[in-house]
Amino acid sequence: MSLKKLSEELIVRPGKKVNLSKYDPRNTFGFEEKDIANKILEHNQKRLEELQYLLFASNSHSLLIILQGMDAAGKDGTIRHVMHGINPRICNVASFRLPTYEETAHDFLWRIHKVVPPRGEIGIFNRSHYEDVLAVRVHNIAPKSVWSNRYWQINDFERMLSENNTKILKFFLHVSKEEQKRRLQERIDDPSKNWKINPTDLKERQLWSEYTQAFEDAISKCNTKRAPWYIIPADKKWFRNLAISQIIIETIESLDLKFPKPVFDPKGIKVK
């Protein structure tokens, strides 16, 4: 399969009811050589660096990347590898944990909107507003009458961002239960990774089915042409990185950004 067709295979079509059991977390869509994939990733990293510069210079759009997935699906690894080499001054990563007292005194999107990237910049959400229809639902933090309304509120919010030139990409990192087990055990066995494991991670693992259903509903109900979901097979880290980097590049290129014209004629000017 060509790189250009990869995004077409991974995007979720609007109106489709998602059943994650139909998606293979180990699928690499014909890309079988890790070394070749890593070379493509290196090229994509350089291209993304160029496109970030153009995005900043044009100052007409922003890019919001949303990463969701089960524990150990690879959200941090995706950020580290895919965004390697970009300018951190114009790229912000936000991670959403339990809301603070101030945040709970506002609507659930208040803390999200505050960190949406401004024009010219890239924003990355490691987890996001979708936690309010995922963890909140699974743990009964709010009644169904509350979280069920959040699907259309999220759609309205994302539509508003899109209409104000924030391009949204949403990636669900689809990891298998077996691969999650291996990664969690690795964190336990490797002293240098002990800090990454928490007993609550093991308790969350027991709720795999509940989280799967919550993810399926979130992807199905909050998937629009303006803010599409991509289901990324994430058992193979190298394929995950390749796929996401390619989709980001194609998305920025589709904006047809231009460098702004100078306010003066630079021809003939020499710096003395």
C-alpha cells in the first residue's frame, strides 16, 4: 500500500458505528519492514519541521492533535517520536488529569478551551475532553443524563474551533489487551520504568470491556468531516509513528499555506 492511501484506510467515515473488534491492532497495511518505516519516519520528521515553520509564518491556521487510547497505548511515545525535531516554542503539549477545584467550578470544556493552540501553532492533547465521556462514564463520576449530552456538546465545540481555522486530528491508538499486558509488565520488571506504573493502572485494566464500549461510542458519535477520528493500530510502535506522521503531514499540506508577502520590497536591499 502506498503512503498516500494509508490515511484513507485509517480514517473513520462519518456516520459509521465503530466496533473495535473489527480493527486489528497489529495490522501494518503492507508495511512490514521496521527499518524502512523508520527511514520514512525520519523523512517525515524533517518535512514536519518545514511545515511547522510554514504554519507559523502563515499565521492563518492552527493544528490540534488529540491522542486517546488505553493505558500504555503509546501516547507519550507518539509525541516523542513523531514530533521529534519541531520547534517547542510554537508547539504545546497539554495533559488532562483529574480536574482541579477551579476547573470543576466551570463547564467541562472550560479547561480545554484555554489550551487550544493559537493561529500559527500546533497543540497536542495527551488525553483530552473525551475523558468526560470515557473515564467519567466508566467510573460513574457523573450520571448518564449528564455525560450523554456531552457528545453533541463536543461536536459543537469542535465545529466552532474548525470554523475558526483550527484543524483537528483525533487519533485513537488501538492497542490489544495482550500488548498492553506486555507493556505494563515491562514497566514493573524494568527499574528504570517503575515510575511509569501505578496500581490504579492494573485496576483500570479490569475495566477493559467498559472502556472499549465507551471508546466505540465516543468515536462513533463524535466523528465529523471537520474533526475526524483515525483508528491507528498501535501494537507495532514503528507503524503507529509512521501512520500518524504521514497523516499530520498530509493534513497540513492540504491547508495550502503560503508564506506572507513582505511589507516592503526586499530586492536591492543589502545589510551593511
